[in-house]
Amino acid sequence: MKAKMALPENEFKLNNIYRFLELIFDDEHRIGIAATLLERVRQKRETYVEDWLEIILEYLGDEELLDIFLFTSLAL
């Protein structure tokens, strides 16, 4: 399965991980699964969700999504 990028209609402002997952997945069920996975990984590894999301985006190989994530995470 290839990740899908769906840009918000009104504004491009990411204020949490869930908003970023909405850019990657177009299905609420998949967004929920990804959010749950990221939270469980954070709990098990005692690290930040953002670190794992960056690793996942690198694995997907979508440079545009990775650039957006890195840019917005620096702005937060």
C-alpha cells in the first residue's frame, strides 16, 4: 500500500501528530491504527512519537512528506 497525501482544504497548519497523519492517510480507521501504533511504540521505547513517525516516513520513501514533517516539527 502506498501512502496518500491529502492536503487540508482550509489551511496548512499542523498542530499535532493526528493532523499530520491525516495528510498521510485518507481513512479514519488507518489514521487511528497509525496513531495507536505510534503511541504504543512511544510507551514501550520511552521515546517521542515524532521520532518514530520520522522513521516511518523515511521508510515510506516519500521525500515530500518527510520534508513537510521536518519543516512543521521545527516550527512547533
